[in-house]
Amino acid sequence: MIEFRDLPEGRHLRVDNKNFYFDVGQNNRGVYLKVSEVVPSLQVKSNFRTAITVPEKCWIRFRDIMADYCDKMGRAQLSPQEIHQSGNASGRSGSAQRGRDNMCT
């Protein structure tokens, strides 16, 4: 098992009024990546935080899904004429793919 001192340092990304924190941790189930979003609350003097935890065994698939979205959003910037010429720019069926994307084995 990897030791805490060998884990990568956390990283931070600021986008508009949001802060994203990427922290690698370890527990009895293994290594994980926690991605936290912190948004300042205007109504209460505190920050609103949400987070997802991704087990290490899914990192490659998680990366592939994000890369796929980046590619598709890049194609979404095409002009209407370019979209018509290329047919359906989105490629695969969303509902059929979602089931496969949820698998982390």
C-alpha cells in the first residue's frame, strides 16, 4: 500500500467566483481523489462546499470521460453549416453510454 508521504500534493483552480480543490487521500479502502467546489455564499458569511470522491481504480476512466466532454464541447463551437455537413457531431448515444461510464471495476 502507498504511504501518505508518497501521495501527490493538493492543487487549486479558481474559476470566476468558484474555487476547486483537488486532494489525493488514502483510507482503508485505498487511494482516492477528492474534488471539492467552494462557492462563497452571499446570504450567509460562509462558503458552500460540495465534493466528489473518485477511487483511484476509476481515475483513467474518469479522465477519459472528461476528455470526451472536452472534445465534444470543442466540436460544439462549429458553425451551423459545419455541423450540418458533418452530421450528428455528438457521436454516441448518451443513455447507452451512461451505463458503461458508471462502471468502475
